[in-house]
Amino acid sequence: MKKNTLYLLILSLLGIVSCMEKPQDAGPEKAAIFAAYVNGERMTTSKAVDGVPVDDVVFDLEFSTEIDIDKFDPSLIVFSGGPLQVSLGGNEKTLRLEPVNALKTFTSYTLNVLALDQLGVSIVEPYRYTIVTALDTSDKFERISDEELLTLIQEKTFRYFWDYAHPVSGLARERLNSGETVTSGGSGFGIMAIPVGIERGFITREEGAQRMLDIVTFLDEKAERFHGAYSHWLDGTTGKAIQFGAKDDGADLVETGFLIEGLLTVQQYFGLENPTESAIRQKITKIWEEVEWDWFFRNDALYWHWSPKHDWAMNMKISGWNEALICYVLAASSPTHPISKDVYEKGWARNGGMVNGKKYYDITLPLGSAYGGPMFFAHYSFLGLDPRNLKDQYADYWEQNVAHARINHAYCVANPKKFYGYSDECWGLTASDIPNSYTASSPTNDNGTIAPTAAVASIPYTPEESLKAIRFFYYTLGDRLFGEYGFKDAFNLSKRWYASSYIAIDQGPIVVMIENYRTGLLWENFMKNEDVQKGLTKLGFTY
């Protein structure tokens, strides 16, 4: 009896152990995606893969364990480009997915792997991958000679200042759809485009002279001024100042400088002895002599803003190096309200504080901040002021602007932030619209947005690099980038964004600097002004 009881006990214990060792139904094996590729390039869930060719797109998903393709559920792996052809990718752990439908160029697509049972295994977490297909690099327009292309760009851009000018004042609207708001500085650039339009045959000399007389009459008789200086924005019908910022509702000396730069340039150009052109010259002289440059001097420098309501509350010195050299040149040149050389030395040059001298991409930068800043520094003051032989104790200004443009180009070629599209032919960082905002882009403030004006207006300094960019902007991107008034303001290929805007201060340098590159027209006229010559000499420049 005891032996039987012991035997039964042993059998019972063995049965318990056997039950404990018997595997329970735990469901499909857990799996994770070990690596993911598109056309052999590694994908991550955190960053899109750009520039994927649209032909023969292949996704490979490497799992942590073997998969069973016979149990594949197509509803649990979703591709925004449509259905997928499924196969093994060379081993039992790799799933190969190929789109059935043709993909569109320069389009974002997502591949979503859901966290559900599929492929005979259970996916432990969801995965989302994004790809952006490559640009269509085919020509969007028929090929023409570079000279024909430059003329086409000038004519289209000129139309912004001619066809889209304010109907009452003739001044340049701030931007497309800005209504009554015109810009003083941008109008200075647009004024300089009028001689280009005449010389290129876009308008007649008589048409250009009459428009110019309308503009200077408005500026003299209707436009509000503050100690002779204009505000940043004006109402194109009434001439009243329009507030630009919270305390910026009065004089803007830098914008005034850009306007006077344009006026003095066309004053030399319209030199015929007839009633219209004589009246243009007389009114420009009056406007020029009424700017009280010396009144804006305080604390050893010229100051940017003054408001009848807020006085000097903006408190912004005009100090180098930036776009405002023209203000000190004009202030020193004024026959009625001049400043001394000492103001230039202390206020602008900061007694040499604006000197740089460092190398970036093995290019020595004479002046300014690291990498040169936004490209408009090399444009705005130099639409009229000729840098080709311009020198003082601080710099050779041709070398300065060439170095600045070359550094800007070299940065975009190096592309340290890996923005999609940056290359030898796609470059140019300056102030422009960006997705959902506006900023002064530069190598130290780069968000992936290229502004055509940066490379195009640099053509005197970097002709080869600028022409490459011009061809790319026009032939490759032109179906989206080139419109009624020439190149639109900016684009960001990483975000597949193109601006719809045109902005006066970006369009003007395109027309003017292309012409300076081709003929030197605006440089030669501005530099003929005797007051300017005297002012440059007083400041210690050779030219």
C-alpha cells in the first residue's frame, strides 16, 4: 500500500512538472525593424530622405526575426503613394516593398508600418518613414543664350516697378498685393531701373522721363518728410508716413539713403535740355539739398530712426559693416547738411572695429561679421556706388564684395546643415520671405531658404557662379519660380515651398546689378555726381 501510494505521488509530481514545462500559446513572436532603406539609402523615422529618384523605388525593411511573407496583411503597411508589391529581400528577415503606381517628382510620401500582428510576427511599435522624390531636372523653358536670358530677366523684373508701380505716386509698392503701401528704399532701387528700361528698349526715353517727373513731383510736393528724410513706408496716394514698427513711424535715414542714391543716379542720366528732364534735375536737387543728414548725428554716429512721437526711442546707430555705407557717403557729400570725416571714422568704421580679415572657406573677408552676413550688404549701397576701384584705409571694396559673394556660394556648396538642393548652382542667402515668416538669411542664420536675388544680383562679383544659379533657377525651377515679374522672392526645397511673393527691395537689385555687370550704366551715372565725388574724397576714398 505504501509502495503504491509513493508511486502515485511520483507520477503526480512528474505530471505537474510536465505541465509546467509545456509551452503555453504566447501568440506570434515579437519583432522590431532593425534597419530600413530606400534604394539602398538608410531611412530613419526622424528625418526624411530627400532626392529619391522616381523610377524603380525599392523599400527594404530588415526585421529582428524571420518573417512569414505568406501571412502579409497589406492593410497594415500603408504607403501614401498607393499599393505595394511585396517580396522577400534576399533573406527571411527582409521585406521588400515596391510601389505599383508611378510616383510624382518632388513629392513627399510616407510609409507607415502599424504595430499589429502581420508577417507571422507581431510588430512591437509603429514606424513612419518619409521620402521626398527628386526634382524634375528637365528644362521647363526653351534654351536661349545667356545674353537673351539676362535681358528677359531684366525685362520681367523691370515690369514690377513699371506695370505694378503705384498709380498715383509712381513709387514701388512694398510687395505684391501691398495696396497703398509704397517703399522709399525700394523705390530708390526701382527708380534706377528706369534707365535700364530705356537703354534695353522696354520703354521709350519720353515714357521714362515722364514717369520720373511724376515720381519726383510726388516726393517733393506730397510725400511726408522729417528733417528732409522719408519714412520707410508711405501711402502711395496721400504721401503720409505709414508706421513700419511700434516706434518706427517717422524718418528712416537708411531707406532715405537708398532713395537718394537712386535719385542722384537718374539725375545724371536725364541730362537733356528739355522741359521734362530739366524739371527732373531741379526737383532732385531740391530733395537732395533738403535732407538734414547732420541733424541725425548724435553720440559720434548717424542714427537710423527719428519719430515726432517717439523721438530717438529706436536708438539704432548706423554702424558698419552692413548695407548702409551709402548713408555716410551721402551725408559727407551733402552740399547743405554735411557730416565730417570724423563721424565716418567713429560712427561707421568704429575706428577700425568693422575690420574682419579672417578666412572662411580659404577666402579672406576684409570687413564685417563672420561669413559676411546676408548678401544684400554687397548690393544695396553698391547699386550706384561703384566698388570696382573704391578703396579707403579699411578695405578694397571690390575685394570685399567679391569675397562676400564667394563665401556665400562656398557655404551653400559645403551645405553643413544638409539642406536639400544646395549646390554649386543653387545658392544665395539674403533677406527674404521664408516659410511662414521673413528673415535675413546668411551662413549663420540658415533655414534652408534660397533667395534668387542673392545670387543673381551678385553677378558682377561672381559671374560664373551667378550664371549657373540663373540657369538653374530659370530652366530647372522656372515653372514654379519664374513668373509675371521675374523670379519670385524665395524657395525652400527641403520644405517643398515656393514663395508667391515679389518684394521691391529684392527685385530692384536684380535689374540694376545685371545692368552694372553688362554695361556699368548705373555705377557710371552715380559716380558722375560732383557732390558724391567731393564727399568720397573728404572721407578718404579713392575711386
